[in-house]
Amino acid sequence: MEQTYFRKGFGLKGAIEGALTADYHSRVVDLIRESGYQLEVGDLTFRLAREFGFCYGVDRAVEYAYETRTKFPDKRTFLVGEIIHNPHVNQKLAAMGVAFLHRPEARDGEFDFGAVSAGDVVILPAFGVTVRDFERLRGIGCVLVDTTCGSVLNVWKRVEVYARDGFTALIHGKNYHEETKATSSQVNKYPGGKYVVVRDMNEARIVCEYIEGRGTRDGFLEHFKDKMTPSFDPDRDLQRVGVANQTTMLSGESLAIAGEVGKSMARRWGAESLGEHFRTFDTICSATQERQDAVLKLIAEPLDLMVVIGGYNSSNTTHLAAICNEKVTTYHIEDAACIDEEGGIRYRPVGAHTSEERRERWLPEGRLRIGITAGASTPNNKIGETIERIAALRS
């Protein structure tokens, strides 16, 4: 029987290496690395975070997508959503002939797989897909190439165990994010599996208050109506809770949320019985943690401003921008095209969810120390192009 599910690559790295280098490599980034993560250009000093850009999981997903086109050059190839949250990488795949499958406008609508047939190839993104979407695709009989990140799979296993053991998965994440949708769906592998998604500490405290007997049932159900299992009963389903998280959230916030929920469970059930009612594991991925730690070290040094490069819908990139913005003027841009020759910049303000803003003369006169970092889905060439564009403003 012909194999129709692939998760471990095709051994074609040698065949695609040239294309990957041409599409994503940067001599400028190599130069800065070799110079101790610092580059001086006239009166500008660029300081690059020591961990930045493509992580292992993203690298693997992109490589696997390129390998797929080499392995199946004559088959129609589809991608569920986006391979990663970077517009340039997705545009490269589109130029290679990969067709994108989308959800309807409503965020909670199912992906439209109507165009997919048994003779096609479908790439699953680094965020993974829901249990339901995976089953639908398997039912079609198409070839599936699964690039789901290993760190995401670790969280899925944790959530699955929670559901198996009768614990509700309390997931720190963005309920509309593809990864969180896929993670929360893992509870469906067991009858009666439950989840609730909290976006931040404020929402976690609403859960904590209910655990401790405060707050109203109607108020709870209204607040979390799109963020929990349809049949969720807070009186029944908050008796046993296991904490997990979207891998790209702020690690400190995830740990703090787990701590608060644990305290509430201890107050409700008694410290001696906590193990029967509460579980938690740090499921932030190591690459996210390393990039956050590196940027904290960078902004501890004197900087005049910080530029964070990456997709506006990239969760790990927006969190890097939020960390930097606490300490130094920060501009989150998608790429070098956001900086124009007239001295203006288009950027997404930290905390904003929709439109860009434009600022004229954003680069002050005189000697400047500029910090640079990029999200885990940002290729090196976009980092290098940004540094070159900023340096050109002084020429």
C-alpha cells in the first residue's frame, strides 16, 4: 500500500540547499555574527540579539515544504493556512506552485478542503492542525506532509494526557491562533475531554475567582463562550485542572498564570490534596525562551532604539516587541520595505492588533546604538535587508 503520511522528511536536503540559501541567506547577518553580534556603520552601532530568527522547528518546516515540491513535482500541492507566520516565506511557496487552503472569514469556520482530491499533496503547517481537520484530510486520502513543530507536539501530548486523566486543559494562548486551536482540539481524543483558553493573567484570575467560589456561572460562561469546550460546566470542569500553553507566549506570564491557578486550587481543595486537582508543566518551547532571554540581555545594555523584525501575526515576534518596549523605544516592522528613503517608518505599535502607524524622522541624528532582533519565523535575509536599509539612511 502506498504511503500517504510523512513526518520525517524525504532526505532531499542536498537538492534544496541551494534554493534555501538563495531565498533566505544573508551575508550581513553572517558578518555581524562573526564580529561579536555588533556592526558599526558610520555613527550607527547595530547590536544583534544572540538568539534570533529561524528556530529549528521553522527551519525544519520550511525545508520540508521545499523538499515536498522536489519529491512531488507533478502533483498538485496544497498548504493548510500558512507554513509559518511570515509573509515572505509563504510568498516563496506560492511562487513554487503551492496553493493555500483558507478558513472562511469567520475565524471559527472550518478550512475549505473542497478543492483537495486523493491524488493531491497537502502540507500541514508548523503550528499543526486540529484533530478534526486531520481526520477530514485522512478521509480524502491525499498525501499528507506533516511539518508540525516538535515543541507543539510536546504540548499536545500533555493536553492529551490531561484529557485522558479527567483534567481540564487550561491553555494560556490566543484562542484564534492556529496553534492554540490545534492544541485545544487534542482533548477531543478522549470522551469528555475539556479545555478553556486564557489570553492573559486577567482572564486567568477570572478562572481563579470561580475556582475559589467567587464570580457567577453566567458571567463565566459569557466571558469564555468562544474559548472553551461547547459543553463546558465550570462547576464540574474546574475541579481538576492542568495548565499548558501556546509555545510562543511570554514564558514569565505562562509560569505566573500556572502559579496563580495552583494557589487557587490549593485554597479550594487544600494543599495536601493539590496533586489530585492540579497539574502544570512548562511547555514554552526552548527557541522561544532563548529568543526572549537574549533580547532581555540586549536591552539591559544602553540602546537608543530597538527594531524587531517579523510578521505582524507572528505571536513570538509580537512578544519580543512587547519585552523590548518596556525598556526602549521599539519599532515592530515586517521587513525593510517598512523603512523608506525619505526617513519614515511604517510599524505596528506594541499592543495594537490592526493597522500600522507611520512616523517621520524616526531615526534621531547623531551617534546611535540600535538593537536588532527577529521572531523565530523571520529569515536572515529580511534581517540583513533591514540593517542595510537603516544604514543607507545615513549615507
